[in-house]
Amino acid sequence: MFEKLKNMIKGHEDTARSGVEKAGDMVDEKTGGKYASQVDTAQQRINEQLGTHQEPPAPQ
């Protein structure tokens, strides 16, 4: 199933990366940042698995 998803994303890496970031931001917002460290780790691992690894933006 994951391979099928990877094939669907191929060529749309920027869109996938953006979606992962937005989802993480939403979780952080809903939890008040309580799980920010875990969310950041999950975002990084997802991007690595998708082959779209990019350094996360610096916290503001």
C-alpha cells in the first residue's frame, strides 16, 4: 500500500511535503504544541520515507 502511495506522489513531492507540514501544524495547533517534538519527528520520518526529505523550517 505504501508503494502505491509513493507512486502516486511521484512528481508531486513539493505538494506532499506541504501536506505533511500542514498536517503537523494542525496537530500542533489542536494540542497546543504539547506533542511538537513527536510531530516534528513524524514529519521528518514521513518525508524521508517519501524521498522528499528536506530540513524542517526553523522554529519561530
